[in-house]
Amino acid sequence: MSARETPTGGVSLQLETLLERYRVHARFETHPFPFLLAIALCPCLLPSSYPAGAPKKDIVIKAQVLSGGRGLGTFKNGFKGGVHMVTKPGQAREFAAAMLGNELVTKQAPNGIVCNKVLLMERMYMRREMYLSILMDRGSQGPLLVASPRGGTSIEDVAATNPEVIFTQPIDITEGLTPEGAHRMASNLGLEEGSTGHDKAVILMQNLYSMFIACDCTQVEVNPLAETPEGDIVVCDAKVNFDDNAEFRQSSIFARRDTSQEDVREVDASKYDLNYIGLEGTIGCMVNGAGLAMSTMDIIQLKGGSPANFLDVGGGANETQVQKAFEILNSDSQVKAILVNIFGGIMRCDVIATGIINAAKEIGINKPIVIRLQGTNVNEAKTLIEGCGFRMILAEDLEDAAEKAVGVAEIAAQAEKIQVGVKFEGFSL
């Protein structure tokens, strides 16, 4: 098995599929690169030192969580670091026991992500560490090859302190990566032209681009890309993002999705084709249209509140999707109030109202709901709300809605903090 890393988050408003880090190896083997020997282990396969049949080489143990910065992370049980060298018998079991079943807190995952697997991989001795990636770039409207002779660390930090060592090469998607472009980027990596390492880097880039296109990737990031003392070029660690719109033709990849590494709310929303991203605030938002959703979150911030999520139900949502969206917001313990902001164009306001009312009938309402509706069938929607038997706060415009949502959320949060009950008209908190 080879070790491969996978996506840790979304790109813009597009949710990316999350896969287990080590299981993307099949993609790399189809488009071959020199990679490290690695074996993934779960608790039932805890080794005392090395797994049976593995070569007797120095190894590294890595916590398999979908987050960057694992090496500098800390487990909630106090164990420091998600990446460790195994240098003597018994250490693999000792390190694995401290990692498995515990949550690793990193800069990218401040709330922690549970570690269900660890990875034992061959230790690599490197002459140099480089960085290489291909990603879809809005600026050039196509694939972009990015390279730097300074790998093995955060490329964002390198870009901030030494932007002159970040090299980019736009790729014409109709032509693909040309030999000239690959040779130029290999030289930018600091590899001497005509050397074995330079030639191998060119081949690797071409194979990397082939995989990028064939697997509908939005990003393939290799960090570090290593040159060994023998002159080999080796992929040591990587992250791969796939376009979720290509799921229908990449079913074997998407079937490997590990939802245990994702936000439960986002997993639930994706089952109903809802565009949901969890945040850290207290006001749950249900909006139609990405632009309106962003504006709603901005005005909540402007009024002194904080959004608990981005949730775009889209223009073609049905009552079932709206009901599920409401259930997700209502079940979120950090949400103290819900703001529904709908501008009915393609989406009809009465469909939104019906979905919310159905959810309220099934699960009840235990949080204040502020609703702002405008557009198609708005009067029918207001009639449904007024006659449903549940108390919901109607607002005439977005500013009014945001002020009311922030106000009731603050009251609810303060009451919870001092452990006293408050009762809104129609609500018990």
C-alpha cells in the first residue's frame, strides 16, 4: 500500500469529497509515481513493533485524521503530536494506543478530529524537500502548476516570507502539460538540468497531470516532494481534492468517503443535496442563493451576532429538503436562534413555509425563528405561517430580521450561561 492524503475541506462554496488519506493509493498506482511503503492499521491490528511481512526499515507512525498540521497537534488526552518516529521495538504499539480513539486538535481542526486509524510508513532520508501541486485556478481559468524548491513546510508561510521562490505555470487544458513547461518547472525546483533527478521530476509532473485530469481532481498537492541521496524523486506526502460534480464517473473514489472524519451536520446535509458549511456562531441561517446567504451572514456580523452556518437551500429545493435543513439547524446545540431569509424567484416562499411547518410538527420548535420572506407566493407563505399554530417572528426586511435574530440569540445565550429559563411568546427556553 502507498500513503496518500486527501481533502480537508471545501473550495469556495463547493463542498469537496473527503476520503481516507491512505486509500487514494489506487489513483497514484494507476498513474505511477515513486512513493513510500506504508500500511494502514486500525485498533484490531495494533503492532508490537513492525507489522508482519513489512521490511525492517525505520518507520514513521502518523495519525490518520483529515487535517493538516498533525505533527504540531495535541490529542485531547494530552499526547503531543500526530506524527512520530518509531526507533525501537514496542514504540509503534505505544504511540498507536495513545492516538487511536482520541481526538487530535490542530490549527485546522481546533475542535479536534477523532483518530480511528494510524499509518506506519517508511522513513525517508532526503537530500532536499520540494513542493509541487496542480490545482484549478480561477485567474487563469484552468489548471495551474505550482512549484517551489522549499517544501516540507506550510507553502502559505513560504509564500508570505519568500514569494520569489513560488513558481507558477498555467496549463492550457486543451494541450495539457507540455514537455517544455515540465522541464522549466523541474529547473525551478532547483534540480540541475540534465541530471537524473531533473528527468525524473519531468516524468512525475506529466504523470501527476495525467492523474489530475483522469480523476477529475481540483487539487493534487505533493508536500514534500523529495530528492534522495541516490538522486531519486519520491512523493512522500500528498493531498488530493476531487470535484464532487464528477461523482457519477468517479464512483470508485467517492465510495471510499470516510464520513467519520467529517462534520456530522455537513454529512447529513449532503444526503439531501443541501449546501451546508458549519461555522462557530449562534445564529442558524437558512437562505436561498449563495450570494444572499453570504450577505445574510455579513449583516448578522454587522449587527453584533455570529452565524452558525452557511446554508443555501438553492432555487429548486422541495419541501423535504427544506424540512431537513430546518431539522439540522434545530438540532444544533450551538444554535440559539434561527434566521430564515428567502427571496422567492425560482424558489417559492410557500414551499419554504410548508417545509418549516412540517418540520415543526414532527420535531417541535425549541428555538426562536425569525423569518424574512419576499417574492413569489409571499402572501400565501405568510398565511400558512400565521395559521400553523407555531409562533414565528416575521420581519419586513433583512436588516430588521438580523436585528431580531441577534437580539433573541443573545437573550437565549445569556439565559443559558447563568442557568435560568426564559420564555419567548410561543417558545420555552
